[in-house]
Amino acid sequence: MKTVIRALPALAAQVAQIALFAALALPAAARAGEESYQNYDYALAPRRIAADTYVLVGRNEDFTPRNGGNIVNTAFIVTDDGVVVIDTGPSRRYGEQLRQAIARITDKPVVRVFNTHHHPDHFLGNQAFAAPTLAALPGTIDGIRRDGNAFAENLYRLSGDWMLGTEAVAPAAPVAAGTQNFGRHRLEAIADLGHTDADLVLLDTATGVLFAGDLLFHGRAPTTPHADIAHWLAALDHLERLAASGRVSLVVPGHGEVAPPAEPIRQTRHYLRWLDATLRQAADDGLDMNEVLALPLPPDIAALAVSEAEYRRSVGHLFPAIEQEALARHGGRP
């Protein structure tokens, strides 16, 4: 026993030494990542998906100080007339780095920047682009003017110093449904609603690439802070008819991987139908919000990225109104 007792200090010293070496060795890769994080480098890498067409796919995550809000897809088309940009990302820094990424592909100027809707990860990079190039649906312009700086402040709380210097810049050029030509690329602008009250979809008829904004999510649970699910489902029917026409080869969703249209449409529709049915059944059953929040997610819903967090947020966004509708149907009785 004495031998064991005498050995304990030596053993403790060895353990401490091993722990010290581990503390020095293990963080080496982590420190490299930390340096990248401290440099606030989004490491944007445009990927060519069709002729003249590039996407920058964000992470299927929540906003964090680690990702700096880079959870969104942005894109650009290099045309004979200049570069067309679709969405500008979550911060001034992202917009500036997006411009640098474009410059690595082409020396042509940016001639048009479209914001697909007024959620902050899609427009807060606008500062990096010339004001006359910025364009959006009138409802999106109104939403940015109304909520833009509040969005920027909230994103700063969520993402930290990646947001330094970011201010909301609303487009001045309103977009109407119809077509615009940029060189050989004929862009068909489609004005819809559902995810927000003004959702812009762009179809490049030259390549068949559909830029769907947040009407489509792929591999990630949809967000619903301004959603009208009935209108959103109708918009998905519209997109499905468009895809069935054979004019759409690829979809760039607002979040998630680029893909042929069928699966992003199916996933988004399935999630919204499940969410709506679940909340309505819960209201009819007289569940309170805490009970609704505790409901388990089906496996196919749980498999989507950020599903638990988005479900909780959606309960907060949507359940109070659905509960009031149920109470009205039942004469005010739970």
C-alpha cells in the first residue's frame, strides 16, 4: 500500500504533464480555426453551377459568432453587360468579400443587385455595392426601410463583430414581375409571397437556373418569422408548375444545396404541411404553448438541419394566431 501511495504523486505529475501536452497539441487545429475566425474571413468560394453562373452556399446552421451569419446562399451571373448579383449576405463584411470573390472570376462591373426579400441575411451586404445597382420588390424595399436597422442590431447580438460597420441600405429601384435582359441572359422576375409578403424569384431562361430565395429550403428547416403558410404553399404549387414546364434545370434555394427542383419543393412543402397540421391539431386539442413546444418531431422532420430550433421559433411565430382561431371556432372554450 505504501508503495502505491508513494507512486501517486509521480502518477499525478505524469497525468498533469500529459494533460499539458494535450492542451498544447489539441488546440493547434482549433487555434488555426480561431485565427480565421478572428480575421473575420468568410472564405467565400464561388462554385460554377451553369454557364456564367456561380453560387456561394452558406452553412445549414443558426447565426453564431463562429459563422458570422454565413448561413445564406448568394449567387451571381457574369453577363456580357456586367455582373448580376442575387442577394448580398448578412453583413457589410460579407458584401465586401463577395465583391472580392466576384473580382477573382471577372473584371466586369456589377450592374444589378437583386434582394429576394427583406430578411437580414439576404440584404445586409448591400453597403458593398453601388446604390443605383440595388433592386427589389416594393414590399421588400418597404420592409428594409422599416425593419432593416433593427435586423442589423439583432444580427450583431447573434453574430458579433462580423457585423461591425453594417447598416441597412434599402434598394431604390423597384422590381416588377416581367423580364429583364442582361446580355444573353434573360431573367424572368416572379413576384410571389408566403415566406414574407414580398418574395422575388428569378428564372434565368438562358440556363434554366431558378433563384428561389427563401421560398425554398433544402436540407434545412424553413424559417417562419413573417410566414403565411397558405400563401407559401400556393407559391410552391406555382414553382412546381414552373418546374413541370421543363424550363427549370436547377434551383438555388435560399438555404441548402443547389439541386434539381423536385426535392427542395417536396421538402419545403412537407415541412410546412406538417407544421401547420401539428399546430392546428394542438390548438384544437387545447394544448398550451409549453405543451406544443414539448411535442416530439417526426424522424424525417428531425433529420432537417436546425429543425428543433426552427420548430420552437415557429411555435412562437404562428401558434398564438392559430390558437385564437381555434378558440373562436369553439366559442372561446379550450
